Amino acid sequence: GCSGIGEACVSHLIESGHLVCVMDLPSSASSCHPQALGFVACDVTDEQALRQSLSHIESTHGPVNGLVNSAGILQHRLPPDQLGMEEWDQVLNVDFRGTYLCCAVFGSAMVKRGQGAIVNIASIAGKEGNPNAVAYSASKAGVIQLSRVVAVQYANKGIRVNTISPGVTETPMAGDALKIPEVLKAFEEGYPLGRIGTIDDIANAALWVASDE
């Protein structure tokens, strides 16, 4: 929640009157939105840490009625025969396992109260695949299918689960690639609007599907 799409979601939710707790790695604490209820340091791949985070948030601020899962990392652009299993595991752990654990841990609290909304940030790579990004594409495909299943399981318990799958978006995680004019132009020409996505595009969508509207 302290950079990129997650940070934009936090800002838009706060501006719309929501009370927001921000979760991120400990090193991101100084970047937390100043109007957030609080910052909770947590690694989304750590189930016990997530359960402790949920307990802390609810005992300090009250019930959690919404969750935006935006934690994610990219991989080096390598074909399968060159991508090491250590990097494969890291990407799958953060992007897929982390999303699942957050849905399970925070979703369990929502189930007890019979209401809530979960928004998972996936990627167009999870639908179409991304050349030389096999781990990232596989993890995001997993997030999309996971969201479908959890949405059905939680629907009769008053909880909505939606997924947003951005295309190329201008974020810090995209690195320096988008600063290269010919690379940016190639991406822009691939979209009918003639531009790549912005973090505000995604945050506006997240705000809408997280709301009662």
C-alpha cells in the first residue's frame, strides 16, 4: 500500500471517506499515506504474520470490511530454461500465495460478520501471457482463477470478490523501461487510447468494485 497501484488505491479510498490501514514491508513505513489510520508491517507470504496483522488492526481500529490485494513483484525477462527456481518460487510466493493468504485470513473475518469486499489486482499477463515472464504470468493467472473460486464460495456469505487485470501501467515497479522513448511508444501504440494505464485508472476501478455501488 505504499507504492504504485497500492498507494493509489489507498489515496483514492481515503479521499472517498474510507478509513484505511496500510500494509507493506517494514522498509516502506516512511512512505505510508499521512492520513491512513495506521501502518502495519507485514510480509504477505507469512500466514502467521497476516493473522497477527488482522488481529492488531481489528483490536485497534475495528472490523475490516474491505481488502485490496496489490502486493506483487515482477521477474527478470527470461525464458523458462533460464529462469531459476529460486526466482520462480519468489514470484509465485508473493503474487499468488500472498493473494491467497490475504483472501483466506481477512476473508475469514468477513465471513463471521457476513459482509465485505475483496479486490485482487491481477494482470492482463494472467489472461494472455507475457513473453519471457512465465512465473509472473502463471501467478497472475492463478490470481484470476483463485478470485473466481473464492467469489463463488463467499457470495452467499455477503462477500464480493472482484479482480482487476491491468495492462502496462506506469508504476515504480515498471522500472526504467518506460523511460525509454521507443519502448514507451511501442506500448502506447498497442492500446486504442494511445497511452498506457495510470495508477489512477486502476485505483478508480478498485474504489468502485470495493464500494456498495
